[in-house]
Amino acid sequence: MSAAAAPAAAATPVVRIEGLGMVYPGGVRALAGIDLEVHEGEFLAVLGLSGSGKSTLLRCINRLVDPSEGRVWIFDREVTRLRGGELRRLRRQVAMIFQQFNLVRRHTVLDNVLSGSLGRSRLLPSLVMSFPPAERARALESLARVGLADRAGSRADALSGGQQQRVAVARALMQEPRLILADEPVASLDPALRHSVMRHIEALNRDEGLTVICSLHDIDLVERYATRLVALRDGRLVWQGLPSEFDRATFRSIYGEDAEPASNTGF
């Protein structure tokens, strides 16, 4: 009889957070005691009311803000200890999509997408937005993937909000990341446009195998796109589970007893 196979070792999480806390100047506590793991290929949605700590959590993960306490690992490297060039090299693998797009409005759409490759480009040419033909071709391919190749020469501020956010997605793709942090990426868009952006972020997760952590308000978007979700309330992690486990009682425990989910949710 052959010996039983040893159990497979658990995969190292893409992101691991232990005891994360954040107190802003003036004593305002945004996060407290966050413990969380995010594994490769997940599309993790972060839920919570405005002011619950969602944006602060994402910004602490890639050190856009320095947490007051706790530790964060990305790709098994402790990002809370990294400085200078080591931190910049790690950030090349982590793309950020912001609620307000963060495009250079007076620049062309193509130049905004090319800025996603700045971390890999030679310093002096990149300062004057001079990129080799191969990079420009890749940027056009990224724009084609989000349906905007025909707007490459337009100024960014000539586009609609939904188009600008798709440019931001193309810029993230240009970065060749392994992890995407999306901070309320559709909150400033009309409801009719939200799925058009979320489908592109989903494609990065599904087709490129990228891990996505995305803060969201709309439960219908969470049910449609997330593979797992966590919820924050007053800076604390109060729930985590699968979309199928999220019910009306859970919704009210997060958003308050008087809150009502939209009629098109599944509960």
C-alpha cells in the first residue's frame, strides 16, 4: 500500500495584513485591528458606509499612507518596512484605480496610458513623455481593450467620466501589475455606466489572472463581480464571506437597521 500523500501547503497570500490600524492627525481613527488575507486570483470587494475605512485600507496596503500600527505584506514582502527604491520597485507590481480617475487632464489619452509604464522607463526620456515605439504600440493595444483606441489623440478632459475611468483601467494594464487596488472606481459614474467599467476590471481579473481588491458601495455590483467580500464598519472588519452568504441581516449589520438594499439585489 502506498503512503498517503502529504497535504498540499497553503498558498502564500498575495496580501497579508496583521493588526492594521490608522489614526489621522487630530486623533481620528480610520482603521483598528484589521487582520486579512487576499489570495491570488481573488476579486475581493470591500464594503462599508462612507467613512468606514475602505479608502484608508487600500491606501495603507501600498503605502500611499503610512499606517499607525500593524504590518502589511505584499507578495511575501513586508511593505510596511520598505523604503526608497525597494518600495518603488514593489509598487510597480501594484496598480491603483482611483474614484476621480487621476488623469492628467491636459494630456492626451495616449500619454495618460503611457504613464503606466513610467516605473519601467528610462528617467530622462520619460520626463518629457518620450517612449519607444514598442511602448506606444502596447499603450494603443491597452486602449483597444477598453474600446478607446480611436480616442488616443484626444485630451483626457474631452472624454466622459466613464471613458476617463476606462483610460485609467488601460493605464493600470500598461503597468503590467500583479495586483490591482480599485478605490470606489465607479462611485462618480452614472448607474448606466458602472457596469461598462466594472466589466473591464473583471476582465483583468479573469483573463490576466490579476488579483483585485475593490471598494464598492453597490450590492448589485458586489454580487455580480466579487468572488469574496469583506465589510468594514467604523474602521473595523465586521464580516467576510462569499457573495452567496451575504443576506439582508448581514446588510443591516453593516449599513444600519434602517438601511434597505436596492430592489434588484438577491435578498
